[in-house]
Amino acid sequence: MKNNKGQVLVLFIMILPVIFIGFACIIDSSYMMYQKNRLDNINRDVLNSLKDKTNLEEEDVLDLIILNDAKIVNEDISIDDTITIDNYILVDSIFGKIIGFDEYKISSSISVNYNN
């Protein structure tokens, strides 16, 4: 009988980086999905709290967003028949720094009908 223990060890050491990269991708993508859901929920909460308010202005929306998270960057807030919030947040990567991605840009765009 042959002893194949050395061959299995070499194969395991060759596959180990692939397994590590797979787990790193799963963790980073899960973290990005968490941050996307968090940003969407903040926007929905702000819109739901303001949709029945009269004389609504952009400053009211911005104040509520900043109260929830000061890191959120607002691109556009429009108030017509609908209130629309377009914003993003820059999130530090966990394992992406290894391959050169220092941060990810997570965007959100949410609208709700406005009854003034």
C-alpha cells in the first residue's frame, strides 16, 4: 500500500486560499447587503414620518436623515406629488482592502406619495 498523506496535505494547502477568498466574498457581500437594507429602512422611516405633514421642505427631510446617520450623503431630494430621496453612504470594506477596494458606495432611491 502507498502512503498518500503528503499528497492530500499539499492539495489542502493549495485549496485553502480559494476557500479563504470565498468566505471573504461572502462576508463582504453580506455586509454590503446589510448596509443597503439599513439605508433603505432609514429612507422609508423618514418618508413615512413626513408623508402626511403639510408645508414640507427639504430641510425637514435632511434633518431627519442626519439624525439617523450623519454619514449619509444626499444626492437629491424632490418634493412634488411624491417625495423622493436619492442618497448614498460610503462603507469601509472588510476584506476588500486586500485587493484594493477601501470602501463601497451603497446607493438608495425611495419614493412615497405626498398628501399635502
